[in-house]
Amino acid sequence: MKLITTLSPLSLPLFAFLFAFLALAPAALAEPPVIFDYHVKETRNIDRNNFTQGLLIWDDALWVSSGLYGESFIARYDWPSLKNRRVTQLPDRYFSEGLTELDGRIYVLTWRSQELLVLDPDSMKVIDTLSLRGEGWGITSDGNQLWISDGTHRLSVWENNTVTRTINVTYDGKRVSRLNELEWINGEIWANVWLTDQIVRIDPTSGIITSIIDLRGLLPRSERRSSTDVLNGIAVDPKTDAIWLGGKRWPSLFNVELIERKTQ
């Protein structure tokens, strides 16, 4: 999520986050989750210097929030060509996190500054700063309100710049934390789980994780460098419904199709 990790090219095994975060034994899982594998339909090259914390496809543009202190910026590319890159550098005190759009404004989380930045999409300048309680990790919008993760098991719902409620994210009745980049997809919240190659799909009404996407091997070993970091970044093309995934200092974005894993 935050600082560059030293993970090996091999991702953590499937369900690793469940056992690490939930302290469950296999026998406790009375009903196994729905597991999805993936098929890569298309790949697009992108600047691997992006320490991707958030992805957004909106207004014929791909928006990228790139983190790290002293290096954070917001980039905008024409979509789908990925040309005409424009960048707004953020002040050194900010560690940029997730971003989303609501009512024609771009909202950008900061990690520990307890500030939510509001950008004008045309000038790409910060036009407002909202107070944020705790850390900022991921953010998405359902078109009416914002959903924000803070690294814990909680998601906060924001409406009119105020937290109106929170939900607890759970699996098999146990809380799941380290929810990072978020994306609203077809009435669900998809969340990267930091330090894994899994994305969880969350029911926004109950907070229950309904399924898990196993993305091990998405970035080929041949494409990895010493600075390559974890899977992070989910964006949906509103014109095609295509799902695009990326990572921190990854050289590519991947358009994936989900394939439900058959149980034995």
C-alpha cells in the first residue's frame, strides 16, 4: 500500500490474506467462497514510474494517482490512446492514495495527512481540502456518495462532505482489513487487498465479501524489476464495461475477463 515492499515475484498464495487477517482454520469455512480466475483480453503499455494508488476512467481520460512522499502526483491520459499525459505534482507533505470522481470533481485521498483533496478536472488544480479522520487508502463513488477505506475493516460512506455511516467488511463473520484501492462495479465494491494478488468483491449493504478474484501471475515475471511493487488499481471503462487492472510501478494495464473456478 504505502512504502515500496520487498515481495518476491511470487504473490502470496490464494486465501493467504484470509488466514493472516481472519485467523481462520480451514474447517471454519463452512461454505467456500466463489473464486474467480481471469483471462487477459487486452494489454496496454503505461509509464512504469507510476506508483499507482488509484485508477479511474472518466471523461475520455485515464486518471492515475501516484504515491510516495515528495513524489506524489495526479496524471491524466487521453483514453484509450494513453497519449497527451498531463501531470499535477502534489506538495511534498502529501502521500497520494486512491482517487475517484463525483459530480464532476476529482477526489484524491492522502495517506496520513488526514485530508481529502478536491481537484478541478479541467485545470487539475486543488480547489478544496476536506478534513479526513484517520488514514486514507482507497476511495470510490456510486454516483451519489463516496466510499472510503482507511486500512481497517471499515468503509466510510460520505455524502455532502460528511460521514453518514460506516460498514464492517467481513468474510465468514470475521473482519477483513487492508482494503486498498476501491472501485464501484455493477452495484458492488471491488477492493485490492494489500500485499496479496487478490481482489475481493463486497456487498455494500451488508459488507460481506461475496467472492474473491485470484490474480496471481497477472504481471509476467519477465516484466518485473527490482522496483516493481504490488497489484493495485482497478478501473472500469464506462463506455465498454471493460475492467482494467494495474499495479505499483507496473509497465502495463490489463483488461481482464473473469472465469468462475469450478469446484471439485
